[in-house]
Amino acid sequence: MDFWGKTSKWVFGLVVLSSYPAAADWTMYLGDPAHSSYLPAETELNPSNLSQLQQLWRLNIGAPIASGVTAFNGTLYFGAWDGYLYSVNSATGDVIWKVFLGVAPAPKEADCQPSIGVTAQPVVSGDAVYAGGGDSAVYALDRSSGHILWRTPLADPQSGAYLWPSLLLDHGAIYIGIASLGDCPLVRGGVARISLNNPSHPLVRYLVPEGALGAGIWSTPAMDEQNSLLYVTTGNADVQDAASGIGGAPCWRSMPQRWRFAPGSLSRLRISIPIAIGVLRQRCFRLLMATNTLRLTARMGSCTC
């Protein structure tokens, strides 16, 4: 299957439109841990002058780019489906370095999601850039040279696992969701926390019981720093028994459920999770909204859809 050819409408090159000096750095997905997409230092661009923007340069790397672009100190960082993380001069469009971070194994079934490389948008902090690889591992690289400082595997790519979300960096820790390449097969979804002081010992909170599959996190976690809440969503609505492969259709019931955690450990940080998963062994879930807050609720017992 010529998957890259079929996705030619996706971005194959990076186009920079600029008539003004850069206002500030953009170090992570949507700008900050809360995903505000707000850059208070940007005062040059407004609706009246956007039509005056002109192409400064164009870079075609020859592979699809699904990753967002991170900007720091005159350099752009992004991943591509060829498995490389790129560092590019923002003024000239010249590639400073590129480092291979892996490609997901090809699935056994021909009609499944084909193998791809890096989708996650990287995070920059200090002299390091952090990125999710196509091999279901998180990498720390020297921002100037691209030298790999450490690598932390979070899941087995041979099982079908894949890191779709971008990375969230908050108070010295990286948060990222674990999902499948294309639910073909399903994997056990979860959210991982990697302390920058101890990256070799990541903490993972799975969203389905041991022996179950599903609840993969495809989107990027968001942090409510004021209330110490981490928000994640799941990308599939069914849960499957790992042994039998039998799942259930979504069914809506309720019982409050919140995990309590404090900064520094996934055993103590409070996490509120908007999620709709389904029926497994008489467990039912429902997505609720209250006072602009999404939270997971569930009730044990028989399910009636």
C-alpha cells in the first residue's frame, strides 16, 4: 500500500510565512501545559496584517509531517514519519541536524494502519529537546548537536503500541499517553510520567485492568497546574479482554472515580480523566461534564444501554 502517496494532501514540506521578527519561543504543543495557545509577547501580527505575510523559505524533507513545530532560540524542532527528528534554522530553513528515533513495526494485517515514524511534537527545555520516537520510547537529545542523552521505552512496539500524543513537560516531568498504532491490534492504554531526574524509571498509570486491552490515549495530556489535575482522553470506545479478544459496546452508567496523586509520583498526583470506554465484565463507564470540568464516572453492576 502506498500510504505516503495516499496522504499527499498532508504536509510534506515546512512552509514559514514571515514579515516580522519572532516574538517568543513556542516550546511545546499548544504553547504551555494547559494548552492555552496564547502567546502574550506576540504583538506584531493581527487580523489587519496577516494578508501581508510572505513565504520566507520552504523545506521538503520527502516524508509526511504530522508533528507540530516547536520553536526555541531561532531553531525549529519537529518529527516526521520517516522516523527522524529534525532541527532546522528558523531564519534560513537549513537542516541543522536530524536523528533517527525509530519507526513502528509493520502490522501483520495488510489493511491495518501502515508503519510510521515520529508523530509527537517535541518539547524543549534548557539545553535538551525531548521527543517521542516511532519505537514507543521517549528520547532526550542535546538541543545543539542532536546527541541522544537518554532513551526510555514505554511500551513494546511489537505489540502494536505507538506514541501518538505530543509531550507535556511540567515541573520537571514529562507526561505522554500510550496508545496503539491503529487499534490493529488493541493495546493496553495508559499515561506515563518520566521524571527528568530519574528517566530510567517511568511511572505508568493504565486505564483498563490488567488482562484487558483498549483505552489508548491518542491525544496530548493537559495540565491544570492550579488544581494539580492532569487531563487525558482515550481514542477508542471499546475495551477488549486480552485473552479472549471479546469486547463490549459502549454503555452509560455512573460512579465517581478519581485517582489521587501528588507532584512527584503517579501514586499520589490527582488525575481527572474524560473517557468513554465500554463494557468489560459488567463494568460500565460514562462521560460527564460539570462546571466546565470533564470527569470519569463508572458504576459496577449490570449494564443496560
